[in-house]
Amino acid sequence: MLYDKKIKYLHVYERGERLQNVGFVKTQIREDKVLVQIHVDKLRQTDGGRVFVMLKAGDKEGVLGEIQLQNGCGALECSDLSGLDLADGISYQDLEEVYMKLPGDRILRSIFK
């Protein structure tokens, strides 16, 4: 039985410089089913709106979903994803990064490899 679980910090970057931890990304695979949980809770109170959650593996990128930020907080949970195709052909084993672009030059990023 295949089982793996990873919990990585989610950091905010501004102009390429890492500023602070603002949450976490948790991934878990059991057999071929994947659970992805993302929790954001330490952004600026003025940060709000929808942001796309992007996955990256090599030169591939795909959209996992959206988070609605309110007062700098938000969450997303995706369950029963296929370990072979999380988004646009990106597999669980190949996942390198989860990121979200914020207004301005800020990016939320969690590095897996």
C-alpha cells in the first residue's frame, strides 16, 4: 500500500525575497488518491479576493483551484485527486512547487523539491 504525507510551509515572497511564513500546504497520498490542504492565515488584513492555486513540475504548470482570501486568510481542500494527474498532467511524485500570485510583486510559495 502506497502512503506518503508532506507538510510544507507557505511563505510570502516579494520581489524574489522570502519574507515570512503565512501558512502551510499539506499533501497526502494513499494508494492513488491524493488530498491537498492549503491554509493561509498571516497575510495583510487588506489582502482579499480570489487567487489561483498553481502547481508546478519542471516546465509544466496547472491550476489546482482557487482560494477566496478575506482579511488575509483563506483555505482550500481538494480530496480524491488522482496521484497521476493532480492538474494538467502533474503527478504527485513530480510536484515541485505550489504557488499563488498576489497583487503587486508578491507570491505565496511552497517548495516540495
